[in-house]
Amino acid sequence: MLFLSGDTLTIEQKRNTIISPSAPPDILTRALPKVELAGAEGLISASMTPKQREILARLIHVYLDRLPHELAAIELKKLNEAGLDAIHFAWAGPEDRGKPHYYRLHGPFFLAEYDNTQNNANHIRTVWRNLRDDFGEDLLRLHYQREHR
């Protein structure tokens, strides 16, 4: 992960970023039809350097660029209005490449989760959730019901 590689984060920033030495077995909000988290964890972007904020913005765009164009434009407009200052980046799991890991981006209106924990860290799952106006259906649960019987 670019954020954890090399000298991207200071030791103090890593302490704030890494929320657990081990990754959860799956995306944490997968069974929740509506995301209601107590609070954001991890490194807040307001404390990041300009280079780190640029990496964060690129990572967010990885998710936005995969949404349907019309929805991406809406989410991008909200992001531009809210700014990056309140977004948290949290990591769980080892920093070593090839090991099971998880991260999430928690902003004022969205939550993006990524995990790579199954099949010896060879099966990536991601999700983008709108905290205020979610997509209305638990698509991951439906996927499990249809494809993992």
C-alpha cells in the first residue's frame, strides 16, 4: 500500500493509521444494510502533508472512477464541497506485501472499504458506501447468497 510503503508516513502517523495488527476476515460493513459507525478511526487527512493528501485524493478517485459516470459526478461534487480535511485513513493488518490486510477511508458522507484477506491475500474486495443516502440494497449480501452457496 502506497501509504504504508517507504517513508510516506512518520512513525507517529503510522501509530494513528494502524488500528489493528491483524486484518478482519472481511469488509466490516458487509452485513449492514445501512452503515452506522460510532466514529472515524485512523489518520485524519487534516494532519497529512500535501504529498500524503495527494495520494489520498488519488486513492479516493480509484473508487469514484469505478462508479457509473452520473453517480461519480454527484459523489465528486460532494467531495469537492466537503474537502479532504475530515477524511480518515485506517489500516488493519501487517505492512508486509502479500499478507492479509484491510483499509478504509471514512469521510463525512462516505465509507470506502478494501480487504485482501482470503486465499492467502489473493482475493480483493472493495465497497463504496454513502453514509447519508446509501444505495438502498445490501449488494454484497446478495452476492454471497447467489454466488457462495
